[in-house]
Amino acid sequence: MKISVIITLKKDVLDPQGKVIHQTLDGMGFEGINEVRQGKYFEIDTKEDDKKKAEKKVEEMCKKLLANLVIEDFKIIGSQ
């Protein structure tokens, strides 16, 4: 079963990379953008067949390794 996860910086954490992307897009003529925040995307293919168990395992992975919970949030966005 494939599980997708998005990890982003918490709203109160400064995102310098997102700021640079925003400035670059503005310089390229893409106007009307209020803010850009960048993050990480993971697709994890597990051998687990039970959706709840698979999502629980991925949640544990996020808490223990994939996300820095002090400054990042994570969201499991789907499973296949």
C-alpha cells in the first residue's frame, strides 16, 4: 500500500527558501502571489495491506525521522 505524506514548516517558522522562490517567481513576471511555502513530499510503499495499520506506521515514521516536530507539521494525504 502506498502512503503519501506532505511535510511543511509550521506557520510561525520563517521559510527562507519559500521567500527566495517567491522573489524569483515575482522576478519572472508571475504577479499576484501572496506567499510561497516549500516542503517535502514522500511516497512510502509499505507491505501492509490494512490501511489503518499502514497509515499508523507512516505516522510513526514521520514522528521519529521524517519530520522535525519542533518546526514542521506533517499530513498523511492519501493511500493506495
